[in-house]
Amino acid sequence: CSRRRTQGLGIVTWSPLGGGMLTGKYRKGEKGRAEGFGGKVFQPENSAQRTQVLDTVIAIAEELGVTPSPIAIVWAGTHGAVPI
């Protein structure tokens, strides 16, 4: 957010793993993912941008030999957010 940058504000992110989306645990169309709160909290992989981010997170994780979770947390941290 540009206002955050110009005002020098930080952001504390809730659930930087996207309710499982950024972990790669539940890819588009797969069953088993929690859809709590009418789908308002857990975001689906329903856009080309989200799919691209997830593909990138998974590719980096595979290259480094780790799971996607730490990559997603670091990504959130490098975009001005403090993950909790």
C-alpha cells in the first residue's frame, strides 16, 4: 500500500500462509481445504496472480529443498509486513 510506505507505517499480517494457500497444500480445484466463515477468511487460488505467486513460492522451495511455508513467510516479510 503506498500510504503505508509514505507514512512509514508497518503492517502486521495475520495468516501469511493464506490459510494454507501459500503452502501449496491445496491447489486449485483440490478438495479438503477449510472454507470457514463463508469463504471470507480463507482465500481460494482463484486468480492468475495467486496461481503465479503460488507457483513461484513452490519453485523456490523446491530449489532450496524446503517446504513452501518458510518461503511464504519470508516473502511476506520482504513486502513490508511482519507475519504473526
